[in-house]
Amino acid sequence: MLAWTAGHAAGLGIDPARIAVAGHSAGANLAAAVALRARDQQGPPIRFQLLNQPILDEREQTWSAVNFTDTPWNTRSQVGAAWRHYLDSVPATPYAAPTRVEDLSGLPAAYIGTAEFDPNRDEDIA
């Protein structure tokens, strides 16, 4: 979709040098993965990432992941279920779990929003 959008920028009336990706929760994970792949495979440039309460680390070992098990909006069991559906039995790669990326250089600026009592809070801050 990124390559298509950049390739059709003129017809869409957008500037291909100002493309952003965005998402919420699992969608934010996918947006981060798109930014990583665009960087690593010299894809169309992405100018900005808007990641709202992203799910970024399937290991679920941060303090918030361990302690915020039954919070009002998002629970540890919901996060675990999302990872099981996403990964099935395939080991996580940095494209699937962006916190596994060691080199963040060359990535577009990102705004990462999180919530105080979200199991993903600490991984989002990290």
C-alpha cells in the first residue's frame, strides 16, 4: 500500500515526500513495521509515524505488562490473544515485534501515545 500510494501520489493530490503512517493498537504495530521495511528495503520515504497505544513487544515482560492485568480498556489477556492471533506459532521478528529492532537510525520521527494503565505502556515509552 505504501508503494502504491507513493506511486499514485500525483493522482491522489499528495506530496510523496510527506507520507505518514498511523495506527492504533495492532494497527500502530503495522504502521511501525511499514516504516521499518521502508527504511530497510529502500522503499518510499515515510515522513512521520503516529502510533497510538501500539502493541510492540510480544514478550510482555515489562512492569506494566505484568501488573496491569485487568485494566478498564485493555487487559493482559487481550494483548496476549492479539499476539497469538498475529504470530500463531511463528517466532517474532523485528518486523512483527518492533521492540526487537536494535538500530532505530534512519526511521522517521514518531509520536507514540500511550495510557497510564495500559499493559503496553512501558514498551511504548521504551
